[in-house]
Amino acid sequence: MSTISSRVRWIFLGAGIALLSGMVASYLLLSKPLDSPIVSDEGEIHPIAVGFTYTEFLKQKPRKKIVAQALVIKPRPLLFFNVKGIREAMLVNAQTDLYFDDASSSQVELFPFTEKQATPQGGVKTLLEQYGPITRLVIEGLVLKIHNHADLQLVVSAKRAIQQGMDSPWLLEGAVLWHPKAGKRIYSDQVFWYQQDHLFRFPKRYLLLTADGHRQEQKPVRLNLDLEPLPP
């Protein structure tokens, strides 16, 4: 008799759990916005180009060259989900050469396109616009070389670079900055690159390796392209 009662209790308990699960699932389906369907990690990834190369010229002089393993469009992760309509553009293993001079330095961008500049015949920018608005730019594996006229002024490498908006600074993660002439290197977990102002901002302490091999821990600061401190 006790065995039968125990079985009945387990049957009612299982039915209750199934009913509760159904109610929760129904609530989630009803509350999910219709214009923001969730997609899997494997879906909605669009390779735009493999072996990607992008160049820009100003008055027949190079101002930017980018060579990357790939350029892709993918859903931007929000919390634990990827959401359609919220996308990011990503360069993979990119080497970028920026050429600064008095005429073009303020116009040079780190990524191969922006909303404010067009490529010939639309080019990559037109292709990207087919996938809707791009809400974030990401570079996985970056080597950035900054040239002052014909001279190599600075080399920056980063495991990852992220720009949240077109007017926002770039966040460089796992960054190393090397000034060839001064012979000094800087190592930092995080540094912000303000490309329009040509400065780096370090939000926390960083490691400086001088030309004579001395290692110095430095306080948060802003540095110019010569890796010299700027006034606050």
C-alpha cells in the first residue's frame, strides 16, 4: 500500500514539474521581443572576405593599409545570447599601417571603413550595410604600425581591440607599445587609443621597459606617440 502511495506521489510531483516548466516556457516565449530572435553561436556569421586587404590614399600618398586574415560579420554577444539585428564587424589577425602627416593625420581611422567615409564604388562598406547596422568593431590579433611621414614612429600589438562607437576610443587588451627610436617598450593589460588626438590613456598602472633594460612600474597616465607623458 505504501509503495502504491509513493508511486502516486511521484506521478503528481512529475506532473507538477512539467506544468510549471510549460508555464515558464510560455511566459518566456510571450515576453521575448518579436524583432529580436535569438540565434545560435553557429548561425548568422558572414565571412565578407578571406585574405582581406584594404588601402587608402590621399593626394597619391598612402595613409592607411590593412592586411587581415579575414573580415567577418557576426552577431554581437549580449549576456549569454547572440541577437539578430545587433552585429559586430571583426578583423582577424590584422596588420595596420597608418601614415600620419600634417594634412591627413586627423582623418586616418584604425578600421577599414567608418560611417563617415566611403570606399570606391561602395566596396566593403556597401557589403557590410547589407547586414544592417554594425554596433561594434573588433580586431582579434592586431599589429599597428604608425608612420610619421616616412619614418616608423611606433609599433603597437594587442591581443584584442574593441571600439564601441565610431566616436569612441579603441580599447586595446594585452597591449605592447614599442618606440623604435627611444628603444622603450610598454606592457599593459588595458590601454585606450584616442586615434583623433594621437594619444594613449592608461586607466591603471603599466610596466615600462627602458632602452637600458630597466623595468619600471608607472602610474596611470596619458602618453603621446613618442610615449612621453602629457599634462593632465
